Amino acid sequence: MTQPPDGPHDPVEGSFPLQPYRPSTELDPEMRKRALARIEQRKEFRQHLSIYLIIMTMLTLIWLVTSGWGEYFWPIWPMMGWGVGVAIHGASLALDKEPTEKEIAEEAARLRKRLGRPDHPED
């Protein structure tokens, strides 16, 4: 085998300098902030759901030990009550969407009107 005229080329040491890896979120700090907030919201929901399941399991075990299968299933009431809260918490994550530019502009116009500021910042 013959070597190229300017010597051997290592695939790692090409004729160009390697750039360190930079995730795309590093280039957009606002998007990184939003992504971290969403991750935190999902973590909080998982914690809420886990606590709900643990407590409901404990209430069901208490019902089983004290009443047995033949008695009124009273744990259904806290299950349903707290379950609504868990469902709303989960739905808020699923239905959460980024505001459109139009929505942002409309809200800004409402705020300017309420504060008595001009319609356009240039005015």
C-alpha cells in the first residue's frame, strides 16, 4: 500500500479540527429552560401518581383486614375523589401546549390596554 503524499491520515485526526459536541439546547437557552420545566412537571406527576397508588393500596388493605370481602367497599370514595385530582394533573400535562405568536400578541395587547400604554411600543 502506498501512503498519501502528505503522510498517513488518522480518521480521528482528519484535515479539519474536531469540534466538541454541543447539544442543540445549548444553542437555544429558552428552549432548554422550557424542556427542563416540562421534565420537572412530568416528574411531579409521577410522584403524585405514585403516592396516590401507595395510599390507595394501603386503604384497600385496611378495608380487607378490618371488613373483608363481604362489607361495603368504602375506599372507593377517596379513590374517586383523589383520582379526579390525579386525572386533572395528568390531563394538564397532556393538554399543555405552547402559545402561538397570535395568542402572545393578543395577550400583550390586552395588558397594554389595561395598563394604559400605547398599542405599539414605537408610539
